[in-house]
Amino acid sequence: MSTAAFPEPVVARAGSTNPEAPLVVLLHGRGADETGIIGLADLLPSGAAYAAVRAPIAEGGGYAWFANRGIGRPVAESLSATMTWFRQWLDAEASPGRPVMLLGFSGGAAFAGGLALADPRRYAGAAILYGTLPFDAGVPVTTGRLAGLPTFVAQGDQDHVIPRELLDRTWSYLLAESGSPTVVSRDPGGHGLTQTTARKLADWVAHRLSWVLAHDAPPVGSDAPATWPSSAALPDGLLPERRGQRPEVTSAIPQQQVSQNAPSELQERLHQFAAGLDGVTAAPSQISVPGARGFTLAGPHAVPEAFLVPEVGEFAHLHPQHDGSMHLALPVDLAADLVRLGWGRPHMWAGVRLTPGFVMVFGPRDEDELAVVQAVLETSHAFARGTLERPSPTSAT
């Protein structure tokens, strides 16, 4: 399908008229158009520019055409052509340095998800509101594809518009496999934005935009292998893939590991190892749940992004025994690699309120996993001390 068949974009606008202000693009769902969804801007933070773009495909209600179609080549070709049409508009609207966030509702969520999956480095965030990702429609839905790209997903338990299996698949992929720091909102309602979700969405947008503007749009991670410092557990500088399924993790704050928990003896050995690293003070965590044990370095800190919260100097903490996982900070590419290979999950506030390399590391189940987790912790420690050295990817074997 050629983009020549599409009309010129029809856009409704709200918010800032500054051409350098962050741009939030609103994508509507079935039975709606740009004049309806632009009203969402009234609930979102001031200071951003808002643009609602009318879907160019009339069948099934515009962008909703992608939400409920079966698997097949026509859907993939149509989605690809429509994304090309959209990107042509966006390239004229926003220079590459201008932060762009995507907020899609229902069918617009499928389109927003497709754009983010096709080119995650182009966007500063994506909200998938009461919709599904466009699975089996020609965009990559691989492990770690959205590493470093914050997303917000909202669903209603009584939503009967989008098939439940697609909603569940979207939820599972974003939280467990995508590598995205994902904030969630789940309510007992149906296929409509609730006041509670609107408040959470506005808070997420505000914090993400504040972070991007304050930190000069930190880079999105990569779904490609990264090179780690060589160690006994990682002699070639490559992190191995963790065996088996990923454990269950809570989707809301506090982030906790709830299955495949580490034996208490391995947790204690991990604590002793962390406490013995150079310059580390071990004490109750100043930022985690009661019972968590923190590891801090005295300031001043040359690399603020290497800390969970720089003000307290805490670069890592070990959660209580019923959990056994760790939180620590890593460079963005290493955090993405760790998640891609199954060793952890991004913290939902990574790159939104806290450092973009803020990641959960699953508790070790055996001696081999303990050695790998210790190597990860050593890397976080070196990052915090400003002594992290890594060979270039071309020198890894």
C-alpha cells in the first residue's frame, strides 16, 4: 500500500505553541477522531505541545482497523504504510532532538505500539491505553525490544471491546519481556479512561518529560548484546542467558520478586559479598521496603546516574528474605542486556523518576547464578565508583 493513497494529515492541537516544546501525540480509537481525543490534553501537564492526528484509514474506525484484525500480510503491509505516512508528518513536525511521546487509546494504542516497536529510539515514551500491541502485524516483538523506553499501560478488567487474550498478551510482554520500564493502571471498569487512570497517566507524563528535559533525553537501550567487564563468571565479557522461565514480579510499587526466590543461604552470601566491596557501607536501605539492606558509597559522586538515589549514595540494596532480589543501577546498555537475557526487570520508575539504569536483579537459585549476580553487582559497584572499564564490543570473543 502506498502512502500516496492517504490524505494529508488532519491535526487538532492544544498546549504549548513552542516548536521546541516536548510533543505528545494523541491517537484516537474506534468511532472517534482527533477532535475528541484532543480533550485529553486538558488533563495532562502544561508546558507540552499536544497534537491529535486523525487516522487516515476509515474502515473500522481508523486506527482501530489494526486492533482486532487477524494475522496476515495485508495487515502488516497496511500498518507499515500507515506508519510511514505518520513518520513523514512527524519528521516535518519534530526535529530528531525534540522529545516525542505517543499516547494511544484503543485502536490508537495498537498504532502507538507499532510505532514504538518499529523505532523505539525515536520516542521518549508510549502509553498503551485500553488496547493491544499489534502482535503478528510485521513489527518486531522481541525480548528487550523496548529496553530503556518507558511505557504506561492501562486496562479495564471488564473490557469487552479488545479480546482478553490480546490484552493479557500486551500486559505480559510489556512487563516481563519488552525491557521497558512499565507503569501500569488496572481498574475494575471497562473500555474507557477512568479518573484514577487519567491521574496516573498525567503523573507519568509529567515525570517522564521532566526527566528527559533535565537529562538531555537519555538514550533508549538496545536489544543487542552488550560487553561486560570480564570476570571469573563472565570471562568473555558476555552475560549468559538465565535458565528457564522468568519469575513473577509485582507490577506496582514496591517492586518485588514473588516466585523462584533465592535460598536464604545464598542471600546471606550475596549480602556478605556486597558488604565486602571496597568503600561500601552496609546498613538498612534508606529507600526500600522495611528489612531491605542497602549498600552505599560516600560522596561526592562523579556519576549520579550510577545510584538509585544519589542523595543517599545507595547504589544497590538486597530485599528481605521472602523476596531475595536486588535493586541496583547499571549503564543503560548493560541494564538492557541483563533484562533481555532474563536476569532481571527494569524498575517501573527507571528514566521517569529515577536513573534509567535502575533494574531489579533476580535472586540467585544456585551457585552458578550466585557467581553471575555477584559479577553484576561488581559492575554496579564499579559504575558507582567511577572506575567501570569495559572492552569495546569488537574485542569481545
